[in-house]
Amino acid sequence: MLKKIILPLLMATSVAAQMPTKAFAGTLSVNKPRILMTDKNKRAEFKVFNTSAQVQTLRVSLIDKQMDELGGIKTVEVSPTSAADFLRVGPRVGKNIGPKDFQKFRVRAKLKKMPKGEYRSHLLVESMNPPSEETKPGIFVKPNIKYSIPIIIRHGDLHAKVAISDAKLSEKPSENGSENSAKQTVLSFEMSRVGDRSVYGDFTLYQVTNGKAIELTQLVGQAIYTDTNKRQFAIDLEQPPAKGSQLRIEFKENPEFGGNSQTQTVVEV
């Protein structure tokens, strides 16, 4: 069975205290997973949709994040490749957005004083709606609904190459934890990046038997930012591949975001 694995943009946190029993929990939707700006494309826009049944107020800010070799992304106070000083976002607050309506935000890049290279910050979109006015005692959980969107500026003629290495199959205990249950088969590999820009695209995994390729799964929307020159990946397989077959891993950049790098490798089973 073909399945797609997509990294979520939504982050949610909560706070519990002796406060009202009910609270407004807004729901947001953003129409772009990321924004790329270049010397030829210095302006962009995105929409934030209010998918809830209540009027919403939204706030947009710029933060910096860094990626490690495992693909983890954490917020940092200072980044040497921050794009924040070269960006203007407006409006910073979207007020009184009706149910099922949206607010349009515009972004402009200032490239005159920017050194050659790639710079990245993240647009943080969050709901600013207050909790309900109800004052009954009890446990209050206030979801903090946020979307984090990478915004990348590329200034100058930048390039990147990628390669997949160290691909191997292994087993781990299944999720149900039973001693008698079948082991989970895992395909792990590393992808390296060489160059002066990030890469962003999709992995597709095929099983090849007697020359016939069958698509098994995809990892959609995967990035290696300039914070690191390699990243580890792992795919849980629904069932062990057939003996004597091959697993072919292909990576292709998404041309919508300014790249055409691609690579592939084969694992003998």
C-alpha cells in the first residue's frame, strides 16, 4: 500500500491552571508550506485561513531556527544566516478574521545590502484569541495554535548537489511491544548536501523485483538547510521486502522552490 509521509507545519502547546472550564481554541490553515525569494522574485504573499467557527485575530512574527543532522529543528536566538534583517512582512496583525475567511500577508525582500548566499528565517503565525469569559473553577487548557513557515532568500548564483549513502535495512521492536510480535523493518540512510544553498524535495521508495518497480512509499517535503551538510533519514516499512529484490531510493528536488538536484541509490535485499 502506498503511503505518503508529510511533515506537519502545525505546532500546538497547552497550559493548564485553575481557570475557566471552557476556552476558545482557534484553528488556522496556511496556503503555503514555505516561501522562496530570489533576485528575480523579491515579493511574495501568503494567506492564513480561519477554519474555525469563531472570529480570529492573528499575529505574524519572524523567528530563527537551525536544523541538526537528525532533521530536528530548534528555535535559536541568533543565526548567522538569518533573513530577518532583509525582510518586511505586513500586516503584522490580522484582526477580526471571520469564520472560513482569510487574511492576506505580504513579504518583501531587501537585497541591496545582502551578501551573496542563502538566508532563512521562519514566519511564525499564531492565534491571539483570548479564552472564554466563563469563570467556573476547573482545569483550563488553552491551546497555543501556531504555524511555522520557512522563508528563504537566495541572493546570487547558488548551487547544491546531493548524494545518498549508508543505506541499510535493520529491525526494531514493533510498536505493540509484544515479545512474540514481528519485528519492524526499517530502511535508514544518509543524504549529504554540498554547495551554498539548501535543498528541498521528495523521496520515493521503490521495490524492484525481476526488473519491475513498485512504489512503496514517499517522504514528502524534506529539506536539508545550510545549517548542516548531511541529514539522517529512516523509513518504517509496512512489511519486510522480498528476498532477492532491491530497494531503490530516489530523491528529486521540488522545482517550485528553485531546485533541480536529484540522486538515487539501491539496496540489495
